[in-house]
Amino acid sequence: MKKIKHCLFCLLLSLSLLGCQANSKSNNPPNHLNVAMFWISTSLDPTNDYDGWVLSRIGVGETLFRLNEKFEVEPWLADSYQQVDDTTWQFHIREGVQFSNGNTVDGESVKACIERAFERNSRAKDYFDLNRVEATGQNVTVYLNTASGAVINNLCEPLFTIYDASESEDKIQSTPSCTGAFVIDQFVPETTIDSSSNKSYWDGQVGVETVHFTQVADSDSRVLALQSGEVDLATTIDYSNLSLFSDPSKYTVSQVLGPRCNVVYMNNQSKYLSDQTLRQALSYAIDRQNIVKLTGGEEAKGLYSSALPYGNGIINAYDYNPEKAKQLLDQAGYLDSNGDGIREMNGQNMVIEYYESADHGSSDASIIAQSIQNEAKEIGISIHINQVENLSDIKAAGTFDMCSANDSTAPTGDPEVFLQLHYRSGAEGNIARYNNPAIDQLIATLAGTFNIEERQALSKEISEILLEDAASLYVSYLPLNTVSSSKVEGADQHPVDYYMMTKDIHIHND
């Protein structure tokens, strides 16, 4: 009955969000695309929270550099750069690029965007420690207070989107003038975005004339929208539903492994999980291969996805070994003295509080939580699952033993920022309350290292230590997917999840 009610809800939601399109669908031009997105932001100001990600996904916002399919940095709005010293970087801005309002992109406009990002978004300082920016003609010089080997990677982050910052605040929030393949025509916060092709796009002709984006937060509703034909393209479809789109005459499925990892953060300072042995036992108890069968992707061998150069060669990962888990618990004195199947601490049953929340309307977090609960029970550990809508406050307060997460461990192709935020002692984003001076030193060394091979080696060493400490429970590497109508061509899923709409997407109307 619960399943039926959920399906009915999804259907009603889909119809309510997309029904208005049905009446006008026949009026759409031949080169029009209807797209379902799991999230549309409250504004389109790239400096507001993560709103720049939406701007990038819809093909409007662009950055100085861009990541290719191998997570390698490529020049984009900046066509060259030079590292002057450890804290000074010079960039040359591509000649002849215009904002969608016709104004020229030059050094001063880039300077204004970088400065505004630091003025308005606290995340900016996480990417590099800015001292000042200078601009002359098409040249920009960025001066840092401290060295960072990830600067070029981090300038790919949509927070550093280049737009005409001289326009009014209202315009920047609703219809910013950017440089991408598409131009924003209309924006309704958290609801819809309408865009059209940029006729003067610097990188060539755009294949689609107009696009209508609708926020459809629930994965099942995105499925229904695709099946009904109300949308031509949708992203982030649950793995369990991809088989519904197996007919190549009707649909095209593009799937690729990205930098995201399903992580279960274990509170290293909680009553139970402050014990490394217990964390290691739980790590051995998890049948990751079985979870992958249900959610797709790959079994996690460490912190970094195998799609990343940092993710290769990890040899001490936790294989599924419940007998090893039981042995560790026995040796540590966690015994079931009363024979009820649950191990005890100080004469009382241990009950671990696990908090999970759906991500992007996906059921993956619930599947993982239930799997871990069942497998933990087999080794005598009781886990109580708490389903909540939002984990932010719980993570911040540390009022959990375990909690679910879907994290991009190298969102800009480099793990430095993620490690700084999540595993440095005392960091605001250190959800696991992990504390290891050796890791702190390695992260500091990584920041001052510029050679790529050396950075990869340091990043791998950090991952090895985190595994040994069982700092977190790494479950699986997530696949990203795009499902489109067969009439849509070029909608290839990029492994970096803030890229979606490109000039190469086009429609054939046979």
C-alpha cells in the first residue's frame, strides 16, 4: 500500500509540474528541448551558495578553465596561464569573447567576478587563500596568501563563473549575462528556467534553439515524465529504473562513473564509534558488491572513485569478511553475554544511531542504510535507522553515530579542498570528527605541492591512512546518468556533474 501511495504521489507531482507544458507542447519549435532537473536554485547568482552549479548545468555559465572527461584541466575562457611563484598566478583571457549582453570579457570583468565570489560566498576561501587580484587588458594576476597546488583545478568550480558583474543585483540573480552556449530568457526560482541559444557563442554553433527546464525533485517523477513524453531529457535516474529505458528506438541512456562516493560517516567521537576496532569491524561487515547490484556503480576500495587517478592501486581496502569482523569484536571484548544476538558494552546492548536522508530524490541512501543494518546484525551490532529530510543540522551538531552522504571527493578533479574540509582536525566540514596529526601534516604538504605525480602520491597515502583508521565507511562509487528521448543526440553524460547542456546537443525530427 505504501508503494502504491508513493507511485500515485509521484504521478500527481509529475502532472502538476509538467502538465502546463502539455497544452503548449505543439507550439514548441522543432529545435526545442524539455528537461527535468532534480534541482533548480533560488537564484542564478553564481556567488550564492551552490547556485553556480545550476548555471553551469544549463549551459549558461562558464569558467576560466574546464575539466575534460579524464578530469584533466583544459583552458576555457582563459587560453593560457603561468605560475610566477608559489603564490602568484597569471592568466590571459581569451580574445573576442563577449557576454550575452554584448559586453567584452576582459581582465577587469574577470577580476570583478573573482572578487565578488570572495565577498559574497564563504566557500571561496576553501578553494584558495586570496590576497588580491590585478587586471590589465586581457591579463589577470591572482596573488595568494598561501600556496595551493589546486588553484587551476579549483577555478573550474562554478562559484568562479565569469559573468558581467557590472549589471544590477536583480539582473545577476535572475538573468545574469554570461558566456555560455545558452542565454537565460526567464527564471522562476525553484521551479523553471527558460533559455535560448547564444547566437554569438564564441565556441561555435549551438544545436538546440530553446530549452525549458523544470525542477522535478523526485527520481520516480522524472521517470514518469520521460515515459509520458513530457520531457525529452532527465538526469539522475535511479539505477533500478534504468531498465525501463532499454529500448534504443525510444531512449538513449548515457552512464559514466563520476567522482562521487557513497560514504557513511562514522562519528569518531561518539560513545561507540570512538573505538577504531568497532569501526574496522563494521567496515569488514559490509557487503559492498551486493549494494552495487542494487544501486549501480562500483564497490568502493577507498576514498576516491576509481574514475580518478587517485583511486587506483589501493590494496588494503576492506573486503566483505563478516568472520574477520566477528573476530575483531570478540578480541575487543564486545560479547553477547545474554544470548539475544546483540553485543554489549558495559553490560548494555549497543545500539548505533544511523541517520539517512534521500539525495536528489534517490532511494540509494535508504538501500544502503538497510543493507548496513542487516549486515551489522549478522555480526551482533544493532543499528537503529532514522530517516530525516535534511541532515545538515545533525551533521553540524554531531548528534549521530553514523550518517549517510553522497560526496564528490574531488569535485574539481583534485581532492585538496575535500580533504581540507572533511578530514583536517577541527575543520568545519569534518563530519566524522576525525583527528589525526599525521593526516593534518599530509594535507598541508599536499597544498604546497605542485607536481601532479607527487600530488597523486600524497593523496593516495592519505587515503591509505584513512582506510587503516576506518575514519569513514566507503561504500560505492556512483554512476552519473542522463536519459533522453532517442530523437536527442549528443546528450552524453559528463563525469563532472556540474556539466550537462552543451552546444553539441541537438534534435533530429524524423
